[in-house]
Amino acid sequence: MSAQNVGSRDGHQAFRLHMVTWNVGTAEPPADVRSLLHLDSQQATDLYVIGLQEVNANPVRYISDLISEDSWSHLLMDTLAPMGYIKVTSVRMQGLLLILFAKQVHLPFIRDIQSTYTRTGLFGYWGNKGGVSVRFSFYGHMLCFLNCHLAAHMNYALQRMDEFEYILDMQDFDMYNTPQVLDHKVVFWFGDLNFRIADHGMHFLRSSINNGRFNLLWNRDQLTMMKKKEAILQEFEEGLLCFKPTYKFDRFSETYDTSGKKRKPAWTDRILWRIKPKAIDTEDENRSTTSSADDDEYPIKVTQGTYTCDVSYGVSDHKPVIGTFNLEMRKKVETPLVTLTVEGRWSADEDATFTYTILENFESSTWDWIGLYKIGFKSASDYSTFAWVKDDEIAANGEVVTVQMSKSELPLLAGDYVLGYYSTNMQTLIAFSPTFQILESQQAVMEGLVPENINGHEK
């Protein structure tokens, strides 16, 4: 497990979060995104949250993507699955896409997943601008990720603020303790926020950038300026902008816009975060603004590690922005809802048996199912076979339920697998068995699918 014990306070662990925001400009993904995801880093990541804007959403492509995953999701899953990361959930609104990946070990403790979206483009009738969000409980701590694409152009800073506040007002969740975005213990706000660098001329901008003197531009960054005036922004934190402005580049280059428009460089693409304040003076009775005693007992600390852009990617006129964080917390939840146990030897030569036990109450359903997953699987739907949880198999706490899988449904070839319990109401995998091996079947040997004398079988 990649979470690290934190010695400063007993029982606390630091979980590593890797975030990316990228306006991909309707482009197809590059061939390789390993450097974008820091997969060669010595520090293993626990959670990946990827926010994209302007994913190709022409009508034919969008309908196709609704039927199957879009090309960006495919690439990310193909890259992360071999490293042990599973797609937990995603939400898409036209060109806005937000995807959550996690190490398998964390999935039983990622609960109460909900997503929503808000349109702001073209008077709210078209999803070319707006926000998509995912909220969930992570070891009992309420987190929310909000990916936005706000209004463009230099003179629309106030409209961008209006859109942000509108998104916050409109987004709600079916959760009694966190009905709105700002009710969550930690909120990450990121995306193509489209704030520009005001006043400075092109020569001064490019000279400051070329000489690495980014600090000369900070005081005229519109978002930085807005933070001095807007109370809601003062609750959000952001790392120093010590990287090149990420917009606007000629595609497949590190050269800023040379077209006739000659757009001024700007830090349009940002990642900010907010820890819920303990108390806020407000007259809005609908907004939860005070931390509970539970929040005080189980605090969470957010520390940023990296805040940068990767200029090597050129498929878009924006460069992707990367933020890494340590989430230091004490787990509020450590017991899985269900345990799964594999019984005996598994191969396609005979029916297989496993048991499951419900350890804690949850809203189970007759539509729940238990899937067989080959190690390296990409998402909950990437199963080899599954068995339904039937009416008479919904167990009381502590009861051991036995389930069989038909040999005709099992893989013929050997491999390492896990069983996963999928909760339809919670829309996620909530439990896994230990990893086990399925052996080559005699049928596979007889059909010449494997060499002779595998597992003692002969042709």
C-alpha cells in the first residue's frame, strides 16, 4: 500500500493524490501519458483525479462515447490498470470530463460516490462551459472534486466569478451531511478557469516568462486579484505559479501563439483547494458552515508537493497542469462492509465455490453482484464473469453465504484473479477477496491452448 504512516501524530497516514487538469482542445490523446501521471516517480500514488476540458463532443463522437468509453478514458485506463489502478467513477458533460482512479486496496473505503454537472454556456442550454463534480467518502472523510471550464477572454473576469458561484449554488448531492460542494471537508476546484494576466503588454509578458521571472506577473493575474476582493476565493489555497503560463501555444510546440490573434500567455489552467473552515459568519441559513465535533476529532491536512505544467505535450494549445498532494488523516472507517473468501481449487474443470459475509449494515440489493476479475482489470465492468446476489442470499450481519460459479463460466487458462462485490446502490466495488490463482483446465490442454504437462494434465 502506498499510503505512508505519519509519525508526527499517532494513527495518521498520508495518502498521495495526483491531479491533472488539461484543456485538450478536441484533440485525440497522445500515444503516451506516463510522464503526465508521474508513473516513474519513487512516490507511489493512491488516488488519481483527472479533469479534462474540450474533449471532442461533436454529436457523432459524443453519442459514440456514451455507448463506450471515450478515447481519453481508454488511454488512461490502459496506462493505469497495469500499475494496479482501477477506474472508480467518471462524469461527463459534453466536453468536460472528470475521472477518478484508485489503488484496489482503497476501493472498499471509497463510498457514497455521487456526481453532478452544471451548464453555464449558452444560457445553460449547452454544456460547452460549466462544471462537473464527483464527491465521495474516503476512509470516512468527505471529499469533493469540481472540474470547471469558465467563460473565456480577458474582459470576462467578473463573469467567471459569477459562473463559479452559480455552479456552487446549483450543484447539490443526495447526502444529508454534505448536500452542497462547500459542505465537504476538502474541496478541490480545478480546470480551465480562464483567468488572464491583465494590463501587461506582450513584450513584458514574454520577457518575464523567458527569463523565468514569473513573480513579476503574479500581481496582475486575474484570479490572484479576485482573491483580494471575493470572500469565497479567500477560503481557497493555491500553490505558487512557478511554471510557464499554460495558454496559448502553437500546437506541437513550446512556442506561444504566433497566429494573427496573438493571444497573451495566461495561467488559465489551475488547481486550488479548500479545507472546510471551523466557523464562518454568514446569513445564509442553507449553507453548512461549521465543523462538527467529528471534524475536530478527525482533522485532515492537505500539503501540496508539486504544482507544475508539462510543456512536452503538444496536442492542444493548452499545456496540462499537474498537482500532487499529501492528504494526512486518521481513518474514520477501517472495516470493509463485506468479506469474500475463495474455497478450494479453481479451474474450469469443476464448479467453483466462494463465500461472503456482511460485516456492517449497508443498503444491499438483489441487483448486487460478485464479479471475477483478472489482476490488471480496469474498472468494475471489466469482469470475466459474475454471479448475482439473489433474494435468499441477502445475509444478516455475520452470516456466511455460499455461492457457486459454474465451471462453464470460468476462464480456461491460468491467471491471478480476485472476486469483487459490486453494490448497485453505492455504484462501486465495496469488497475484494485475496488474490488467488485459477489453474489451466484440462480442456485448455486438450484444445492445444497451453503446452503439455501443465498442472499435471497431459494431452
